[in-house]
Amino acid sequence: MTQTRRRVVVTGIGVVGPCGIGREAFFDGLLEPPVTPERVVPEFDLSPFFESPKDSRRLDRFTHFAMACAHEALEQSGDLALDPTRVGTLIGTGVGGLDSIETQVLVLQEKGPRRVSPFLVPMMMANAAAANVSMKYGFQGPCEATVTACAASNQSIGNAVNMIRWGLADAMISGGSEAPLTPTGQQGFINMTATSSAGISRPFDVDRDGFMQAEGAGVLVLEEMEHAKARGATILAEVAGYSTNADAHHITAPAPGGVGAKRCMRDAIADAGLEPSDIAHVNAHGTSTPLNDAAEAEAIAEIFGSPGPAVTSTKGVTGHALGAAGALEAVAVVMAMQRGIIPPTAGYVNKDPELADVDIVHGQPRAWEPAPTLSNSLGFGGHNASLVFTPPE
């Protein structure tokens, strides 16, 4: 007997980003130029998410972010009314508890081995965010951490969608979290010339010279559609399509012409049962690096034609949050549908004459009638992951 593929919807979103804490403030921030060059999450009150300050001190910053996002997303979603064994947690990251590692290495050097924290391992491990969200809420379904650089969030969300589609879970708490702004973490990217020497994130602009490294997190409550309807949940969007593949080309550079990205985008659209002409908006990976933006623009132009759908990169405001990037952008896509506005690509001023012709939203936000949207993440290691979101019925 053939199993019917179940549909998956978003019933809650939570986010912390450099431009705002919480989904409303975050999206408002996307509509304005970045306030400062640093893409740091503002300090916020952790007490609602932990029983005591001691508990929060035993966790890395990237886990703090995930806990805050899960709290907001679950509050919006409401009571899932599910057997906890049918609810899973899948939160990706690129570097996990990097701050904890770096801090404790210095402790070892300066104060000796006996002063290294006994909590280092549970603080640094990449699965700490997923595990702590699972424990706080008692979710006993699949609990995993996808670690695939800049594609980690999209792959986490896509894998969570597939778990629901095929009956392995009825709801999943999924997204990504990253806190990589340590001295060594930042210097590594600077020395490989991936970051902007001018200190400006300007995706697709002729003067782009690298990304601005950032931190942040986003979490979605994903749920089987019929269950969401039956409990009266507000459906924010549907995750209708997903695809992931590998360039198998280079550890940091994209395949020439965006070959892998093209295939990934086409397959995600097909997985949603749509045609390229159905896509009205692309939230591009758009890192502001010369090679990535050129390859992605070429892929978008070839798939959709010219001018094609409205294209934006929210990294002009948020910077590049590595493994959390796709989660921040998933929240941005859902909020764009809720608000009926596409954020502009901050930093984009001058068209690159050598870039494929795509319709970059810039200058001002653009009003739109929410429609199917493609969200791309293209990670170091050649990981590509695309999601298709559609407005609620």
C-alpha cells in the first residue's frame, strides 16, 4: 500500500538576530539599514528560559539563542496536544559551542588543567541546542543536530519536514543557532579573506568584497497540516518543497555557474509540485562574496529567466550567521508572507554589470501578494539546500 505524503505547515516562529529580538522586532529590523557594522545579538533577559542563572551559565551562547527561539515559537504555536514521543527536535549549527571551547582553552593555558570546566563537553557539543530544547519541553521524538556549515538550518528544517511527511513524527521543533563571534573564530574567516575588508555586507553589489560574520538563531514549529487544523492552530505557511545536494567541487568555493545550486533549486520546486514560473520570491543565500553571489545569480537567472522573481538577501542586514543563516531567512520568509512586504537587500547600491540579470529588491521594501517562495542556503563543503514555502491556504 502506498503511503500518502503528509503536508507540513509552520505554526510558530521564534528568532533572535542582530537586528532584533523576537519575530516582530527582527522583521522591522530587516526593513531598515543595519544600525552598526557589528552583527551581534543584543543582550536580552535569559530568565524566562532557565530555572536559575546557574543553569544558563552551564550552557553556551548558541544554546541560549535556541532556547529563546523555541520559547517564542512554541508560545505562538500553542498547545501541540500531542504524545511527546511524536514531537522531535532538530536544530542545526555550523560551529556549536565555539565560545566555550575558546574560553576553556585559555583557562587551561593560564590556570591549569584542574580549572577547566567540567561542563565544557555539554557546552561545546553541537547537539547541545537540540538536546536542551528537547529536555526543557519533554519532546521525546527524533532529536538531532545537523552540522553542515551554512546549509545546516535549511537541512535541519528539510529533514524535519521529511520526518513529518513520512510519519516518523507529527511535529518538529527545527531551525538553527550560531554564536561564532569569538576572536579566533572571526580571525579564521578574516585570514581566509571571506569577510569584507570594508566592513560592509552588500550582496550582489558590484563592490561586494565578503560577508560580515554574524550570530543569531531561528526556530520553527513544524506540524502535520491536518493535526494543526484539527486543534485550531494558526497556520503561518506551508513548507511545500525541499531538496539538498552537494557540489563535490571545492571545500569553500561554489561550483562554477552554480551547477549544484541550480539542480537543488529545481528539485525543491519540483518536490513542491510547482513550476519555476510559480515562484514569486527568492530569499537568496546572497553572502556578499564575489564567487557565491555570481554563481547564485547565474543559477537564478537560468532557472527563472529575466527578470524573474523578486530576489532579496537579508544578509545585508543580518550578516552571515553561518549555520543559523537559513533559519533566520526562513523566519524572514514567513514574516514576509504575514506582513505582505519583501525586505530590501541592504547594502546593494550599484549593479554588477557582469552579474546575471536578476530582480534585486533594494532601496525600499516591496509590497507583494504572498506566493510561493524559494529560500536558498549554500554552504562551505559544497552543501546546497533549498526550501519552498507557500502561503497558508
